Amino acid sequence: MKEALHQTRFVYANKLEVSYSIWALRSMPYAGLIQVKALTPVDLSVENGAEVSDEYLQPRVQRKSIQDYGLHLKLLRTSALTRHRNLQVFATSAFIFENVLRCKSLIIKEIYLQNI
């Protein structure tokens, strides 16, 4: 399959609207984007985790923090060997919060404009 897309959405307790898209692309077979929108003011706690199927060998899960342009991201990196050990596969995931991005974007633009 060259490409495919699965999209769905649901509302949780009339407080959160959750929508997600999962792409099946040749080069990235399980690329996904999950968006959560608060319908009312809520406190939301999120945690990133990984489960590796028994089909893969020697799974390795690492947490790594990076900072770029003032944006701090906590990455979850996962790697494993395929069943016949001929390929190593990798996945990385992170949470990005829109209000943080909006603030960081303004800071980056301001720094850029000051340096012109």
C-alpha cells in the first residue's frame, strides 16, 4: 500500500475532544498524530509509554530530553530487532502542547527580529 489514513474522534465526559490520525506510509508505517482539545477548563496529566510486541527482539526503551529554540521536549525512543535479526526498527514519540508552542514561537520570532 502506498499510503492510507485512519481518522476518528470522540468526546470524553463532555470535557475533552480527542481526535487522532494514523498514517500508513511506505517509509513510516505507523505515523500518528493525536490532538486533545479541552471543551471546558480541565487539568490534564499525560504520560508517554511504549509496549513492544513479542515479535520483536531485544526491545530498548529510552527517555531523552532535548531543547531546541527554547522548546523543551521529552522524547520516548524505542528500538528493537526484527524476528530474523535482519532489521532494526525505531520509533520516537513526544507530547507537544499548543500553548507552549505559541509562547515559544513568539519568543523565537522576537529573538530573530532583534538579530536582523
